[in-house]
Amino acid sequence: MQLRALCLSIALAGGVMMPACSPNSNDQANQNLNGAENQNDNGDSGVSRELTTEEAEAVESAARQTETSGATSSATSYARQTEETNARITIQQFSDCPTFETGIDADSQQATVVIDFGEGCTPVLYPDVTVSGSIGGTVTIGPFSINLTLDSFSVGGDTIDGEIELAFVKEDGSVGFTGDMDLSLSSGGSVTLESVQWSLDTTTGVVTMSGTGIGEEPDGDVYQLELVEIVIDGQGNGNFIPESGVATVTLPNEDLIFGPDSTVLEVTFTSQTPTTGIVLVSVNGAAAIEYQTALAP
């Protein structure tokens, strides 16, 4: 993954400022929006600055993992076509993409199901998105739940593998989910989310998602991740890049002598992010800076 990392000037003991490294001309978009010192919308004050290389890498990783989680949940939501009828499990085939393969025991409360996108097709909810691979597992009635395994599942460039455990809550016009997911990307990195909650509007395909867990960067560095009210409109935007919500990244401070115990990065997605890949990043409550991620619209 191409990282557009920024460098932070280091204050030496004698008060002399020396650049940690030279800025890249491609990073001109990654500039402070609000000046050197300001107050953010939450009323927190602090010195707004550019990101260190480590912080930029964490922002990139969290942004990609958030997109991955949204894409996976959107595709998984097609399991809503699995329903209970007179204490029996039935599969409703609404379209050619995805197709369903099932093994149903008429006398049991469980069935096997494979949601198959083949070598690449465009789901009815997301006509501008190409999805490939399959998601398969078991569906259980009473309570209605599903355990899924991703097999070479792909949206765009990355292939996603992993496990998902879900409980379903069906409401008028939407489908709700609670559960856990453990996902890894072919480009590197992984995300494990617990107590994930998301809902799908069955008409618009809009997904709203929250959850907490652990993210891992391609180089193996680990951070805490919290997703708050992430909104993904795959139908309207033609991709699964969030259009609103916050991904909070907590990095442990490896310097045990100086500085706080951790660094908290708040990555805010905006209505422009699905088009530009630009997010707003606040470091430890300071005013936000604009950051150009490698998310590919």
C-alpha cells in the first residue's frame, strides 16, 4: 500500500528546530486546515501539526480496514435472503449476483449456505461495484444467526479472508446485525472487531456500522481501533469508502520516558472522502488536519 506519510519537525533540547525528513511534493494536500493552534469542534484545544510517519501509517491502515469492514458487511447482508418459513429455512434468489448454494435439512434448525459472486459480478444493490469470491457458512434458526468464512472475497484490488459471526435483527426496511469479525487483506494488515453493530437499508444499500477492536498494519504494528457511526453508501458512491463517521486509532507510546502513554488519532470521514480519499485527522484532541489517504475512489 502506498503511504503518503508526513514528517514532524523535532524540537531539540537546545530549542533548535530540525526537520525529521523532507516533505514529499505529493503530500501538499496533507496540510493543517485551521492554523498552527486552534480549537476543534469538541472544544478541545491543542497544537495542530503534521503527522509522523508512524501516525500516517496507522491512519492509512485504519482507513483501509474501515473500508474493508464496510465492504464485507455489505456483501454479507445478502444473507438476508435466507429466511425462516414455517420453522424451515428457505433461500430466496432475487438476482443473478450473487448466486446461492445451499444444503438444507428440512427437519433441522441449521443449513449451509454459500453466497457466491463468482469471478466478478455487480450485485443488484451496488451496480457500480464489482465483487468476486464467495462467503459461506452455516445459518441457524432460533435465534437467527450465521457463521461465515470468506474465501478469496474481493472488492476492488484487495482479497479479503476471514471469519464472521452474526446475529440478525430484521426490521421494516432494514436488516440489523450484531457480531464479531476477523479479517485480513492480501495487501497486508488485518482487523478484528468485537461487538460490531451495523444496519443495512434494504432499499438504498446504505450501511451504518460501529464497533471496537484491534487493527494490525502490514508491518505488524498493532493499534486499538474504534469505529463510531461509520456510514457507507455503496450504491450512491460506487465504492465502500465511508462518507461519514469517525475511526479512532490509539497508538501505544513506545517512549516510556517522555510523552503520554498513547497517541489518539481521530480519523473523520466526510462526504468528499468517497470521491477524493481525503480525511480529517486530529491528534490528541488538537485541531484537525486534512490528510490525503491512499483510498482509491
